[in-house]
Amino acid sequence: MSSPLRLTDIASQAQVSEATVSRVLNGKAGVAAGTRHRVLAAMDLLGYERPVRLKRRSNGLVGLLIPELTNPIFPAFAQVIEQALAGHGYTPVLCTQTPGGATEDELVEQLEERGVTGIVFLSGLHADATADPARYQRLAARGLPFVMVNGFNEHVQAPFVSPDDRAAADMAVRHLEELGHRRIGLAIGPTRYVPSARKEQGFLAARPGADGEGLVQRTLFTVEGGHAAGGALLERGCTGVVCASDMMALGVIRAARERGLRVPEDVSVVGFDDSPLIAFTDPPLTTVRQPVRAMATAAVGALLEAVAGTPVQRTEYVFQPELVVRGSTGPGPGAGKGAPVARARHLPLGG
């Protein structure tokens, strides 16, 4: 049985007045949406059951397809997308692709059978340049709104939301160059994926000829993939390594330590994503932050516009990433003694 409601406890937890709590509980107008959510969250945290009149009926189901949960950047996206959908009264349905499990096409079919209002694709087949885009053309023809995150396909008529991958690679290279590194390598995923191809383009624009020297290693988007690529790049004398994901960067650091090399004293490593907890690794990882909240919010906004019947053009919304300098990068052998450590656009760990 639920405990009797105590306005004082809820007000203290939500950091609002008891009068505000009373207005929320009685469903009265004049309370900002953010304040209302704080009060309801406080009730949930304190173990109070929400009054029946506060339980909104869902506006519909929205599918969210993500490739996996092992890489923390995907749960981070999923959490923000689900929060944004819930804030608009929609119930998210999370679908995760696992090895040997349902394919993306099968998951879409299951979502359609459940009568979803729309679908958000995160790093799906739309990001694979070798995949057949006809599946999305057929989906559009059936009138089901959808939006794509991380990956662009010119043959699909839908909104796309992406970080500027070319700029991300360029700013990572510039950071290492400013620190005095002259031999810089890239650990990248398979280039059939649009985000990988774009990062490689940005890297090669900053470091022409690097591919011919074997300084671009294409591998898997995992710690193990980064470990393999890192070993090859270190054998080629790299003192700085740019990685396409934080997980790959952790693999590169492991490869360096296996060779008796210190990070950042001997080798500097830059990741990509700034996924949760990455600031607390050893050493804290310098990385290019993917603007998850802004991208996820834009994706939900574009989807709901389409759901509302607003004509949506094929548009790619590109968001600027941000370099977060931490402890995995330091002066390179070309910096000279006492060279200053670059702090380009340094953000606080919790920023």
C-alpha cells in the first residue's frame, strides 16, 4: 500500500513550494512543464504512486531501433530520445539488434504490426553505403514517418541527424599537431559506414598521404578492434592516435601498455563520442564529444513534425562536435621541452 502523500517531502525533493506540488497533484494549469516533471519525478523517487488523473494516455507508440547496448553511446542516445518522446506523450518501444537476433527489417515489421506512430533509426542500415535503400523507400510509401540518426543516404527521403564527422577528425588531428605530434594514425571502422568514411575524409584532408603510409587502420568499432589497430599503428611509429569511438580508444591504450608505452607520456590517444563514464578512465580520455542531447532532441522534433502531417524534406541536420581535452593526450616528441599543452575548447568533466 502506498504511503499517504506528504506535500512537504515532495516539495523538498523537487525543490519547489508545497503550493506548486498541490497544483500539480490537482492537475491545475499555470505550472511549467519542467516543474511539473520535477514534481512527478520526486513522487516516483519517494515511492508515491501518481494519482490516476495524472496518468496521461499515450499519444501512441514510437519505435527506436539501435544496433547494440554494449557501446555506452547507444544507451545514452536511447535515454535522451525516450525522454523527449515521453515528454510529448509518446511511448517509446526500444528494439536492439543482437547477433543471431532479429534483423532490422524484421524489427520494423514487428513495430508496424504493433501500430507504431513512427520510427527512429540510430546507426542502422541507412549508415551502410552497401545496404539497399529500397527498404526505406517502401517504408515511406506506406506512410510511416521515420527519422535517421548517424548516417546519411541520398536515396532516402527522410530527415537525417548527424555530427560533423569530418570536422571531428580534423579537430582531433589539429589538437595532436598542436601538442607536437608528427606521426599520427587513425583507427577507423569499416568505411562502408558513412560516419567512418567521413571521419577518414576529414583525417586525410588534415594528413595527406597518411593512408599510403599505413597510418589508417580499418577495424571493428570495439575495444578489441581498437587494440588490433592500435598495435599496427604503434608498430609504424605513431605517437598520436585518433580513434572513431571511445571504445576503440580504450583498445589503443591497452595496446600501448602491452608494449610498455605510457599514455600520454609516450603515446597520445583521442576518442570519439564522450560516452558516459569515459571521463573516469585511466587516464581520463581526451575525446571529441558527440552532441547527443541536441541531436536526439532534433531527431524527435523532426519525427513529430512528420507525424503531425508537416511535409518533411530530405534534409541532413549536421551538429558540431566538441573537443574535450583530458589526460590521454600530452606533448609529443616534436614539441620540445616545456611545450605548452593545448587546451582547445576544454570543457569541465561534467559539462
